[in-house]
Amino acid sequence: MAEPTDSAAELVNRRLLWPIAEAAELLGISKRTLYRIADHGDLKIVKIGRYAYVSDAELRRTVENLDHVGRLRGRDPGRSEMTG
């Protein structure tokens, strides 16, 4: 049997679901903000039993759309925090 390729091994080792607290930490936001993003329809939360998760694919999609998420957090994404 052939050994798995590097890309196949990476896929197997990649985490598919992130608990809410860890997903928020990865994005650099609070859990409350993550739930607000989900309530706004910009992030899908997966419930398994009484636990909530965000898929790795959803996190990546959210990062790709940070311009919109920044507006949701009350920031102007075109302005730097340093310049006020």
C-alpha cells in the first residue's frame, strides 16, 4: 500500500472543528463577538450535543471576509488602530 502524500497527511492532521473559545482566540476576538458575528449570519456554528464549534473552513472563510467583520465590530477596516 502506498504511503500517504504530504498533502493527504496534512489533511488528516488538520483540525476540522474548533470549540468556540479557541475559535475566538484564533481570530483575536472575544467569544461574545464571535457569537455576534454568527448571529449576523457571517459565521456558522455547529452544535454537537450541548457543545458549540466552528469548522475550520468557516474560520478561514471569515478571515477572508474580515472587512465585513471589522465593520460589525464597530471599526473602520480602512483605518489603523494607531491613527485613531
